[in-house]
Amino acid sequence: MGETILPRRLFLWCMALIYMVAFVSLYVQIPGLYGNDGLLPARWQLRYTGKSLLEQLLTSPTLLWLGPRLGLDTQTAMELLCLTGAALSLAATLLEPLRDSLVFFCLWALYLSMYQVGQVFLYFQWDNLLLETGFLCILVAPLTLIRGSRTVRDHDPVTFWLIRWLLFRLMFASGVVKLTSRCPTWWGLTALTYHYETQCIPTPLAWFAHQLPVCWQKLSVVGTFIIEIPVPFLFFSPLRRLRLAAFYMQLLLQVLIILSGNYNFFNLLTVTLCLSLLDDRHVNFWLRKADKSGDENNGTCWQFTCIFSHAELLVWALMIFGTIICFDLQVDSAKNSVSSRTAFTYHQFNQFLKTVTIPCIWIGVLSLTWELVTSMFRCACISSFLERFWGMIQWTVFSAAAVSMFAVSLVPFSYIEYDSHSRLWPGVRQAYGLVDRYQLVNSYGLFRRMTGVGGRPEVVIEGSNDGNTWTEIEFMYKPGNVSASPPVVTPHQPRLDWQMWFAALGPQTQSPWFTSLMYRLLQGKREVIELIQTDVSKYPFHEEPPTYLRAHRYRYWFTEPKADGSFPERWWRRVYDEEFYPRVHLGNTFLEGMLTQFGLKDKSASRRVSNTSVAQAVRRVRAQVRGVPAHTLIWTLIACSATFCLLQGLRGKNRHTEQTAVTNKAAEKVDDLNEGGDESLSDHSEEKQAKEDESEKNTDDEEEEENEQKSVSENDDEEELVKKDESHDESF
């Protein structure tokens, strides 16, 4: 796998954003859910037994034990922790240096503190997933606040691999449990014909998706099985294009779920996990940037390219062939459709699961081993001894952490098949038992069974002041008024509305908190009313609490288009089913008995409200956000954060452009100087050549003068000899 610097940075940014959403969404609901007058007061979970602080933290790991030491009651302490988490995650979203291991550790500890006292309103799989992913962020994020450096570490691919393994466990288990549950709608490929109208909080697009033909709904179920069961194996493929194809298939599934249902931050978190399948080269392709690492692969031998292409074609051919065989896909030319059915039995699928579970573990072992070896090789190739030594120490620590996390995660992963689970090493199960309370690893399996096959069950609460005229109490998000459009509240999760959906699936005795809801509404508690309607004026009994309350169960269905193809005036149709909760009033024998049975009556003395400076500051913040819908507040923060990051990116891009321009100008000046230097050198050489020519000319002139002098002297000598001869002759 190529470099993963950019995907890792994008992953950490997305995690900071998701943490912010989770904390803000929970913060606005704390008074109604966990306050002193809420449905399930959190202080009931913190019974002080005289144990030391360390023993309390080991028993129930939550920072709320520190509340009394700070002079804060439990509700104020919860709000303070949520505000701290929201502010810290917002800062990490805006500033890259704060996407640090210590910051993510604080965020994980804060959310775990909420989870420990959250009871039924926080026991969702996405809360577990956020805690597990958040803990992995501690290993993935750099330690910049202490070291002061954001350089890439050689062991980063090892810790980032854990994100890919978590994504594999999530998707593979979600696909498997749909078939191991023996739900007839999943086996009959008809689950989506019920899903869109029976999910907790559908969106307006769910109504349109529900109107699609049955053959298309069946093909959608087939596609879901393919994306969730065989495609996750491509996460560990050595072929890059197979991993990218798996990424886009997972992205398609998550986007379709987001468009058709309000599943808070869960799908956004799943998309964030999918970033572990990318590399720098593909992110640069998104950003339209040139990738230098891609140039290194241009020289790859064409024979290998041909082999890889054939291997990819073989994989897709096998997947298509297996889909056709397993789901008996046939083209019906008469109806212009494709028929499908499940062509295998439960026993055959169970045998397949027994065969493939242990190999899944070995695939993970081999993939992790490859990352460990390649990271160790990179550490060993560092030239400096001290840097190599420090890198090997880091590699050893983080590799041990990665191996430990992988080993412990095998326990919840193997829950999908009993025989494979029983074959695990006992030491691994003991280690899992030690860390289970911290939610480091979890088991997953979404949409195990399809509910509402005979109609969507929905509980409708009615209030009255005289016992004769009854008024329905309408919730902001869950279905009630048949004319009201389904809302769009992602990524906020209205936790009371979600639990109302679960309560409708069984008798009221299975939902003890519902009795507390009726009791608080009879008391007229504003904190609980704001869970139903943020704008209290829309609550029908905002002026005076109702004297009587009752609840009935209805069956809801989406309406259908009219015969002429036009849209109906109502989104829903409903029929009366049965009484869900009898008529009660304050002091009613049945209500008092249920409160006592479920331990919902607070017998302890009322505690004094905290009045410290910190508590006053927390209450001032609460006063500022009161009355603002949670999804509006969350989207405002997301928009502001995205705008700030975008402007910051553009500013960095402009700065980079300016630096590039300055560098180019400096290079041009250097070139000019070089050209000027060449000219001076040529002038100097010409001058030198002229001097040499002049010296040569002077030398020639001197030689000519010497020759002339020599000739003159020779002539003089000859004349003297002649004169001597003549004188000699005259003497004779």
C-alpha cells in the first residue's frame, strides 16, 4: 500500500468533527435525560459507598466521580464535561496541531464518562463504535503537543491499519448477522420493501424509495449482501484498484443510507473509517494535485501491469458469477426486470461461515505482519544512529499495541460463529474481559432483523385536563401526525425519539423509562418537555400540565401515489392497534406501583444546586442555547468549521503560490547572474586574447629589431675587414 499521510490527516479531522457532533447532540439533551428532574437521573448511577476515588474509577470509569470534589452536582458536571469535549473537538477541527494523541485521549475519556452513566439512552452500537474508533485515534494521531513535531512516523501505517481492520469487522459482521438471524425478510430479499417506512426516523426521500418496484428492492438487498460480505475481503487486497473499488462501493452504500434515514453520526463515522482504504496518490487525484510518488510507478514493467489487470478481472468475474449463482439472477424479458431469490440454505451458509471465519483471522494476521515488517524495514534504513534507535523504540511500542488490539478484537469478532469463538486462545478471552468496561473493542451487527412487517408500530401519547377531551402530544422527529413531513436531522440523534421506536416493539414493561416519561409530563417538567418540543410553545400543555395521560399503539404505513401519479396530501396512514399505557394521573395507584417496581422514585433527599463560579458559567451557556433546535445548532457549527478550514486551506494555497513565485524570481535572477557572468568571462577572455596577441606582436617586433641590429653589426664588421684588407694591401 502506498503512503497514507493525507488519508490519515483527513481521518483525524473527520474524527474531531464527529466528536463535536456527538458532544453537542448529547449536551442539549442532558437536562431532560439525566438531570435531577430528568427521565433517568445520572446521579442514581453514582452511589457513593465510601470507596476511594481510585476504586470508584476502576469500578465505573467516569470523570463524574470528580464532580463533588469540584463542588458540582451530577447534572452540572455532565454538562461541563460535554461542553469541554465540544470545545476541545471544535478546536481540533480548526487547528491541525491539536489533532494530537493527548487531545484524542481526553475526548475518548470524556465520552466514556458519559457512556458509563448513559444507561439505555446511550447503549447504541454507534456509541460503542465511536468509543472504539476514538481509542484507535490515540494510537494513530501524532504526539505533537510534547514533541512539537508533526513529521511522519515510520510506525504510522501499523496503527492506521487497525482502522481498516475495524471497518472489516463492522461491515462483515453486519452482513453476516442478517442471515444468521434467520429473518425471513432478509432470506426472502424483501427486507427493503419494509425498511424505509419502519426505520426509526425516515427522511422524505424514504417515501420515494419505498415506492420503487419490488424487483428493484430485491436487487438492492442483493447489492447490500455483496457490499457487506465478500467486498470487505478486498480491504486487504495487495492490488490498489481493488481497494479503491471497495472504498467506493462502501461509500455508495453509506450515502444511500444517509439519504433515506436519519442515523445520526453513524454513517459519517463509517465513511471516516473507509478513508483507511485510500492512499496519498488517490487523495491528490481528488485535489487535482500532481503526485510525485506516481512517477515512480511509471517505469513498472508492462508484464506486471498486465498480470495485475488480469487478476482484477478474475476477481470481478468470480464475484459476478458467485452473485448470479447464489441469488439465482435471471433476466425476465417479458417483464423487463431481473428476478432474484436466495439459492442457498441456512445450513450451507453456516458451513460457509465455519469455513471462512478462521481464514479471516489469518488474513488479518498476514496483513498486519506485512505492515509490521515494512515499517521495521523503514526504521532500519534511517542513516542516523540516534534517529534509527528512537524510531525502533517507537516501532516496538506501537507494534505491541497494534498486535494487542488485534488479538483482543478477535473475541467480539468471533461471536459470529460459535465454533471459531471456542477455538480462541483462553488468554485472549481473559485479556478481553479486563478491557471490556473501557469499550476498546466491541461486537457489531446492524439491522439483524426487520421489524414492522405488519405495519410500523408507533406509540402516541395523549393528554387531557378533564378526562374526556384528549389531545395528542406530537414529537419533533418521530412519526405522529400523518400529515407531517418526515424530518432531516442527521447528524443529531434525538435519543428519546429513538427509544420511543424501541418501546413500540414490545409491552411497556420492557421500557421502564416510559413510566418515568409519563410521570415527568404529569409534573410538567420543562427539561423533559424540551425533549419533545424544543419550542415549548408548540407543546399543547405548555401553560398547564395535563391532569391525565394515556398512550396507544398504532400501525403506520407510508401512503402511496394516487392513480393519476400525483402525490397524496398525507405522508402516512395509520390504524389503531391497542392500548399501550392506561390512563394515569399523579397519585394513581398503577403509576405509583410502576415507579416503585422500576425504582424510579427518588427517595434520597434533594441535593443543593451547585452555585460555584463554574456552575454559574455552565448555566449561562445553557441559557444561550435553550430553545435552539439541536440539528440547527450542530449544522451551524459544522458550517462555520468547514468555512474556516476552507479559508485556511485557500490561504495556505495562496501562500504556497506566492512562495513559488518568489522562488521562480530568485531562480531567474540566478540565471541572469549566470548569463552576466558568462559575458564577463567572454570579455575577459577576449581582453586576454588581445593582450596575448599584442605581446606576440611586440615579441615579433623585438625579434625584427634584433635581426636588423645583427645585420647592421655584420655589415660593420665586413666593412672593417675590408678596410683592414685594404690597409694590409697598401702596406705591401
